Amino acid sequence: MDLDWVWKTVIILVAGLILLRISGRRSIAKMTVPHTVIMVMIGTLLIHPVVSKGLWPTIGVGTLLILALIIIEFVELKFDGFESIVSGKAIPIIEKGEINEKNLKKLRFTIDKLETLLRQVGVTTVSDVQYATLEVNGQLGYMLKKEKQPATKEDIQNLIQLIQTGKHPSPSNQSTDLKENIFTEVVNNRPLNPSPDRLE
């Protein structure tokens, strides 16, 4: 009886683990489109020699796919436009407590799915959300309105100062809702700050 499929399976398993470790540590939920496509292709390729011939060429192709993934990530780091084409960008789906129906339709994303994501992060009312974005990995990014945000350490220190001295701390120049932040960057479709040189 031919048992060479046993050692082939072991080699494929070890090679697959090594290749996936080299490609980086990402959960399925955090994979972008290129990661998902390449990982599915690798999975299909790695099992192929168990039922056919060509163990080493298959591992070679798997290695080339991982190299392709590394090159794609490097190019995405260098060229913002390429990242938009290959992986996409975060898309605003709630702005100032209002659902952006146009973007939801573009994403083929239902209100029920949006409400599911909001419930999972403990948000009970859409109107409590200042901004929400659907990230490229399918997860929800959100910022609550100022009056709905939990108290920060700074808020508590300001309250203690007010109680102890009777003086209000000096106010911030701008309300949190009006400040430029990573959500207004997505909504306005322009970078908040230029990328650091070390990331280009």
C-alpha cells in the first residue's frame, strides 16, 4: 500500500505553518481582501499534492504567493492610491448621528447588519454616534458624541479641581465633536496629517 501521502501531508503542514508565520499574524476577521484571496489559494495549493503529484513545485508556488503578499503590503505602504485600489479604505456609514444610506447601499450593507455591529460594541442608539466607519476588514470603527462618551481621567481630574478650588479648568480650544480626528479624515476623504517619512 502506497503511504507516501502521509509524509507529504506532514511536510505540507509544516511548510504551511512556516509560510503563514512568515506572512504575518492576522485573524480571519482582520484579513483584507488580498489576504483572504491569497490564504484561500494557499490552502487549495497545499492540499493538492496529497491527491496528486508535485510536492516541491506546490510549496514553491505557496512561497511565491507569500512573497506576493509581502510585496503588495510594501507597495501599499509606499503608495496610498495603490492601497485604496487593492485593500480599499474605511467608508463612513454614520455621520453626526445620521445613517449614510448612500454608502450603506454602495456597500450592500443592511441597517440590520449595522445595528448588529453597534450592539456588539455596546451602542444602543444610532443618534449617540458622532461618526462610524466600516473598516476594510469588515469591523466597525466608531466615535460617540461628546455627551455620550464615558468620562476620561482628564474629565475626572477637572471635576476634582472644580470641587476643590471652585474654578473651572481652562476650556479646550475646540469641542471634541468639532476637532479634526481620524473619523473626519475619512468623512472628508483627505489625510489629517502627512504620512511620516519612515513609513514611505
